[in-house]
Amino acid sequence: MMSSGNDNQPQTFTKPAFGEKDVAELVDRVFGLKVSWIRPLPSYDDQNFHVCVSINKGAAEGADEYVLKITNSEDSQEPDLIEAQTQAMMFLNAEGFPSATPYLTKDGNIMSLESGDTGPGNKKYVVRLLTYLPGMPVAKIATNTQIFYEIGKLAASLDKALSEKFHHPSVKSLHRGQFIWNLANVPLLDQYTYALGQNKHREVVEQVIEQFKGKVIPKLSSFRACINHGDFNDHNILVDSSSDSLENPQYRVSGILDFSDMSYGYYVFEVAIAIMYMMIESPDPLSVGGHVLAGFESVLPLTEEERGALFLLVSGRFSQSLVIAAHTALLYPENKEYLMITAKTGWKHLMMMFEVGQEAVEKTWFETANAYTNPAPAK
């Protein structure tokens, strides 16, 4: 997902362009590991490679597959933020969550700043070697209500662990006031709605922004604050099937990726973000929210005020995703096709939420969630 440091501009194009030969050389020079094969992995604005190394120098359990993550040059200017994200991943892994951990550089650091000789100005990129997590992205499986519940439960457990127990000094860099993807910043979308042109879509987004300013912003101080992962989406959650039944697979989450949108926020933000992305993955999008909410509330029941804001928070996340994609497509027409794939489904769902209306959507969500009368014991 696109990130933008501490300013409120969507990402300017600063994606690294390392070749496979550069990568093999870098892994050897920085981490002291010999690469036996490499394949590129998809990324919005960073560069990721799946690398297999032939010799491990003291790696845990002889793990030999890693992801080399080369952060874009803009975000690389904030190493404190990347440090906080990586420390959070290490902390969560130690707490039993399926997050990746860094393989240390020869100098014993969790990351290294490297020059990319490509392009003007000799940009610098933060490089990390992370453990490779198994599984399939949720985007690639036929979803079911069980996985929606699991994802809701995981989102709550993860934010709760971070907020209650993660005290690394780097945590202060997670106060990212103007970060465009923080849900509190839906009002900042105002300056980008021009990218939608003049149409029904834009009218709905402007309605969301206005209602958000009037009904959500004044309530923020009553929501419970926490540290958010901020991007519990269908490509960042990996699952594997824990049963052999093809008819009714039972999934468990095997990996949580991409901590680059972490920031201070509120518990209710995380559940809204998860609901929005799980809606994209479901043939029956309106019912999804109830299952995600039930999982979330099995760990952390929402207050009346938080529940009351959910509809606008989910609509707000759809609006962020759609407006920023449209704006990015204007800047980088070559990415337009890729950007518009999710957008097509996103528009359909956002328009439907507004046609059905807040009251009816909430009724569906809350009735579905309340039907889970026997919540699993909180972790």
C-alpha cells in the first residue's frame, strides 16, 4: 500500500530498480549470504525479492528463504519509522504472531542504507532481509466466514499487544499526524478529489468526507487510542489451510505482512480497515462486516460510540483507497490498469453501501455479530 512519510502527499514515484545481479551481490556484501536463486515479488512502491540462500550462518532452524525488502527512497529518509516497524515485527513474533523477523547484517544491524546507482541524484534505500512467511494471500483464496472472523480476532489481538506491551524507544516515530492513510485524515482527501472527475462517484466521496468531518472527527477523542497496523488487507494477510477438506477448508493466518502504514490511531480504525478489504474479497460484501466485527469483539468489544462510527469509517477507507488510486493513476498513467482493478470493485461496494443506507448496513453487521453469542475467550 502506498505510504507517504510524514507529509500528506501521496507517494511520489521513488521505487527502487535493483536488478537480480545487484541483489545477489548486495545480499552477499551486506548479510554475508550466498544466493542460490531469486525471484521478484509484487510491491506497490518498494522492491521485494524472494531469495534462497545456500549457506546459513547461524540462522534460526536453518531457515534458508528470505524476502529482501528495498524500501523506496522517500520512506528511506525516515529510518526511525522503519526501525519502529521492524522492532514491532520482532516484538509481535516473540509474542507468537506470524510476523517476519530480520536477519541481521554482518555488522549486527536490522537494516542497512544502500545506494542505488540507478536514476538521478544517487538515491539511498533502506534494505532489510526478512524471514519468508509461508501461505497464500487472502486475495487468492475463496473466502469464508471463518477466515473473516479469524482476521477480525487477529486485528484486535495484534493492536492490543502493540498498545499494551510494545515500548521500544522508536515507538515515538509512529505519531504520524498528517499521514494520508491514517483514517483520521479522511478530510485531507479534499485536495485530491479532482482526480475523480465530475460524476456520481465523486459526489458520494464528497458526501463521505463531509459526514466524516461532522460525525467522526468530533468523536475521535472518545475512541480508545492504540497503535494500528493500518493495512490489514487481502494481500497483506497470508493463510494456509489447516484441514484437508476441499469442500470446507479451515484456514489459519500464517503471515502478516507490510507494517509500513503503522501509526498511532484507534482500535475501531483497525476493524473498519479490515472490514473494507474483506468486503472486496466476498461475493456477499454487506454481510462480511458482521463476521470481522464478531472476531474483533471476541478480543475487544467496541463501545457504542465506536460502533456508531463504523459505517463512516469503512466508507472513509474506501474513499481513501479510491481517491489516492485515482490521483496516482493521473501521476503515473503506466500504472493505471493495475490501480483500477481494485477500484472497480471498491466503487461498486461504496455505492452499494450508500444505496442501502447506514441504518440497514449497520443492522446487517450488528445482527450478524450478535449471533456469535458464544465469543471465543480473548487471548
